[in-house]
Amino acid sequence: MPEFAAKGTDLFIDGHKVLAGWESFSGWYWFAIEKVCEQLSDFGDGKGVPDVIWFGLVQGHENEWGEFSEAEIKRLGLRAWKIKKCDLPYSGRRG
């Protein structure tokens, strides 16, 4: 299980500062600790969408470290949202 720690208004997971986080109605969390790249992503409709690829922790069915697409999260619409910086220290599943 990853170790979550709040230091002031910042969240750290396994000692890595979380730069951004997202939450969904389905109970999934995405915690970004490093920006990998910015790119155009194509989701099969032939239109390039500005995207940021992040490395971090995803809490879905299991906890998993890896890369994820911010544009894919945004495609969830109102079912997922960016976590406010002041709420990050209290976010995620712990335990």
C-alpha cells in the first residue's frame, strides 16, 4: 500500500510530491507526480486533442504506478474532476 503523507498543504505519496490529482464518481483517483510530456492525442475520431501525459499513482481496482493521460480523464466529463490543491492532502483511498 502506498504511503500517503500531508505536509502543510501538500500531499506526498511514497515521498513524491503530488503535483495534481483527479477524482471520479466511480471512486478512481489519479495522482500526478511527474509530467512526462505534452502531445496531441487522437481518440479515434481523427482530431488531435492537446494532452499531458503524467506519471503517478492510479487508484482504480488496485493501486498502480504508471503513466496516464489527462485528456482521457477530461473525456469522462462531469464524472471526473480535478482535485483542488487545498483538498489534495485529504484525497485518495488509504488503508
